[in-house]
Amino acid sequence: MIGVFRSNIPKYFVPAEEEGLHDFLSRFSDLYYVAELDGEIVGSGGHALNDGRGEKTVSLCWGMVRADHLGTGLGKKLTEFRIEAARGKFGEIPFVIRTSQHTQGFYERFGFRLTRSERDHFGPGIDLCEMRLDC
């Protein structure tokens, strides 16, 4: 998965985010999925329940496709799989995602809507786009 992550630097990720990926995987590896092609990981992504104060939501986390497989439909299939897996585990509760302007349109096609944005949040040229999908 780290190779998939690194293949998407600098457009989708900055190197400093790699530590956050490692942290997520150390805590939620049972909710993280990989897509393989010919024995190589070409995509991955997970989900996690946000069960703190207030409303329960499910985050789609660390979704990515290896750069040489972007535009093949793999990202769509992986996202559909993660949404269905999360619904099967947690029921019909809203989804949230923290992504960038580079993938905002991709998630809008699933029905996500922008709730907040912040310029250069992740790094230069990579804005934060917080999005939500209600059931």
C-alpha cells in the first residue's frame, strides 16, 4: 500500500501524510482492503466508524489507486465495495470523507456533497474538501 500511496505524490498526497497512513493501518487494518492485479497491490482503501460525541458517521479512509491504474474504473469499484462493506457492518448511517479538490468530483458522482473546504490544508496545491453522503 505504501507503493500505491507514493505513486500518488505530489498530486494527491504529500510525503508527510505517510505517517498518518501507517497510524491508520496500525489501528484499523481489519477495515482496510486491497485490490490486487497479477499479485501486485494496485489499489486500497478502508473505512472507520466515528462514534464519538454526537452523530455516528462512517469515514471512508485512505482510498487510493496506483497512479498507473487511475482512470481504469478500479477506484469506482473499490469505493462501491467500501460503501457496501461499511453499510453491512454499521448499517445505514451517513458517510464522511476528507479528500482533496482533485477527487472531489469523483466522490460527487457517488452522491457526496461538499460541507467544508480549506485551501492548501494537506500541502501546497492540495486543498481539504470535507464531504458527506446521507443515507
